[in-house]
Amino acid sequence: MPGVYVSYPFCGQKCTYCNFASGVFSRELEREYVAALRQEVSAAEWPWRPETVYWGGGSPSRMAAEELASLVERIPGGPFVEATIEAAPSDINAELARGWARAGINRASLGVQSFVRRELTQTGRTHTAESVASAVASLKSAGISNFNLDLIAGLPHQTEASWKESLDWIERLDAPHVSVYMLEVDQDSRLGAEILAFGKRYGAQLTPTADQCADFYEIAVERLARIGLECYEISNFARPGAESRHNLKYWRREPYLGFGSDAHSFDGVSRWSNAESAEEYVRRMQRDGSARGGSAPADPLGEPLFLGLRLREGTEADWSRFEPAVREFERDGLVEISGRRLRLTSRGVLLSNEVFAAFV
């Protein structure tokens, strides 16, 4: 069944590690953006009724619950099997959580990244471990017991001891779903650009090595499995039944529609995206009534492989065109083959980008 993704690229602050098309913008632009979203969602053609909706950002938790509800009402198919909102922990209180529940939100994804004060301060996060606990309590009191907590391996000042401290909090809060991401080092974030330039700002010289980050990931896999959260996708861990139904659509190549700036869509055959920046999105919606760019056919051969291999179950997509590379990966212990099924080994997960590059 299809899904819907809604982009809300507005934040209270721009974190040093963030490489998304999001940031701190004027309240006027934010109001214009919400109006443009209403326009785009209202004008959409719905070839099917979606079963999942995902509000991503940025921080959609900045929206008033009434604004969120007015947008949810414009999407057919509700109440949805899964309706997720990404949230900054410091935004959440009991009243807002109750408003989300009334609007049909039944899952929240909290951008925690770390529970350690020094790491949070260095990256620009404004929450504390205690405020995350308060946010989780507010969600549960509103009936939203399905929630995800994000962690990032590779932040400045991070050590094995501090990483384990964050995992202690995960266990304490009894999270049904956890996402563990490796710090992305590229020019699109202030921290990444500083690391590449061998600079000192943002704690760039205080980040763990790649080998240390790999160790952190393996520690998380073992620790989370011990408390009942199994790795079902490279970066995602869940109790049985708590997997993100919306995100599984991306890896299984199921259709979805995207709304808002830099939102992507897939109809099962072709892919397209909206204008990348919030400003350009608003400008094009006001001028043309659409912010959509051109579409392009999806790769029917490589794409099912590099997306399907992200899942721990692997993929049964046809890999015959890539057989020399697949056989080499098998000899190197990066993939394993069982009948038609191809999946990454534990070592292959740590070197997954090297594997995926063969199919792009």
C-alpha cells in the first residue's frame, strides 16, 4: 500500500552535523510555506488511498497542532495505519502530544542523537536526557506509545563510555524503535565541511575515527538485540511489530507521494522531486501552483538491489547482470547467497556503501 511524505524544513536551530535542506527561516516564510503545503495537498490527484503518512523535517513539531490537523484532513485515507511525526524533544509537551493524537498521529520519531550533555552542547542540540524522558512521558500519556529515538555515532567528544551511556537511556526509556546513524561527513553540513578541511570549529578534531564508529555500531547491535530490538534495516532496530511501515516502503520500492520542499515521489515506475529550498518551493507554488520537477525512470535493475540489501532479510531481486561483482563480494565475505536471496553479512553491513556502489 502507498504512503505519503510531507516535508517541513523549519528548525529552531541548525545543528552542526545536519546536511538536510532545512534550517532557521523567518516566521513569514513559515506561514507562506504552510499555505503552499495546503495548496499542494489539496490539488493532488490520488490514484490510491495511502495507508501511512510521515511528517519529516526539519522539525514538524514546531507546527501548531491545529495547523497539522488541517493538513492531515486534506489527505484521503485516514485514520492511517501509521502516521509519524518527526520531533525535536524540547518541543514536546503534554498539550501538544494530545493535539497530535487528536489529529491522528500515532507514532513519533525523536531526534535525540545523544543523551550526553557535552555532545549535545557541541552539536547545537537544546534538549537534555531528562527532557527526552519528559517528552516520552508526554507521548505515552497522550496514547502515542509507538515512538523512535535517533542516535548518531561519530559526534564530537563521543567515546565508547558515552555511547554506552546513551544506550543506557534507550533501555531506560523502553523505546520500541531506535535508529542508529553514522555521522555523514560531507560539505553539506558545517561539521562535515570542517572535518574535510581539517579545521577545529564545531569540535571537528574531536570526532571518533571511522573504526571507532564501526565499533559503536556493533556495540549498539549487540546491546539493542539484548533488550529485544532487532536490526531489520542497516540503521533501524525494532521490537517485532514496531518496524516503521512507512520507511519500509522506500526499501521495498512501494509507491509514495511527497509534498513540500525537497520531497520525493515514486509511483512504482518513475521518480520525481519538488524544488529543494523552502523559498523556491513557496515561490513556485505561488507562481505556478506546482513545485514539481521533471520525472525520470527508476533503475529497474540496480535499484532493487541497493535498496533491498539495506534490509537484513536481503532481497530476491535479479542480480544476474551484476554476477561478477556479487561473486567477488561473496568471496570477500560481504554478502551471502541463499537460493535467489542475496543479503549483506555482518561485515558487509559495515562496508555497505562499497557494495551499493556496484549497483548504482
